[in-house]
Amino acid sequence: DLIVHVRDITHPETVLQKATVLSVLKNLNIPSHLLDSMVEVHNKVDLIERYKPTEENALTISALHGHGLEELKEEIEKKILTATGKKILTVSVNLEGPQLSWLYKEAAVQEVEVMPEDGTARVKVIISSSAFGKYKNLFPN
């Protein structure tokens, strides 16, 4: 799980709104690790000239103009991978072996780049640490 708090940074009560949201989350007994890993997003920064966030680690975006959305996506992906104990890896597999089939069953295959000259493929996967450990044991080379 991941909490993403998107704030309208132009609202005159934005600081009070943040305090209220945090209070509600604490009253809901949200686990502290979720509060600690929360992504804070300051939206509408295009409406404030030379905006700089005062909060450490706050991401700045303009949803209207698309500014900062790629960084937000990357941060969310990174936090979700951390929270789920998964990682993104690229592994080289022999196309004549069972590795690719195994990866499709045990991981989330994102991309396959076939190298026809040597009968291999570079496979980008999202995989848990335990599944990657099994992969290394089954296919040591």
C-alpha cells in the first residue's frame, strides 16, 4: 500500500488542509510505515511564480500542463517496489532453455529484447527477492 497526498498548493488554507489530512489518517490508525512512506505532491505549481516546496521530499507538479508527472510516476513506482519487496531487473536468458517460460510464470515480464545472433534475450522483469533467489538456484549461469 502507498498513500499519495496531492495538495492544491494555491489554496489559502493548504497548510491547515495538510494538518487535517494527517490528523484524519492518524485517527484511522493508519500504520506508521504508511505515513512515513507517504508521497506528498504539490499540485498547481504553475500558478505560483518560482515555487519552491518548504517540505523536504515534496514533489511539485502541474497536472494541467503535465510538469513533474514523470518524476511522480517514478517515485510511486519506487515506493511500491520497496513496499512489496520487489525489484526491476534485466536478465539474459538462453532462448532454447526454460528460463523465459519460468520468468513469465514467476515474475512480471516487462520487456523482451531478442538477440538472434546468439540465441539469447534480455528480459526486463519485476520480481520478488525470493523468486529471484529461486531463479538463481534453478539457473545458476
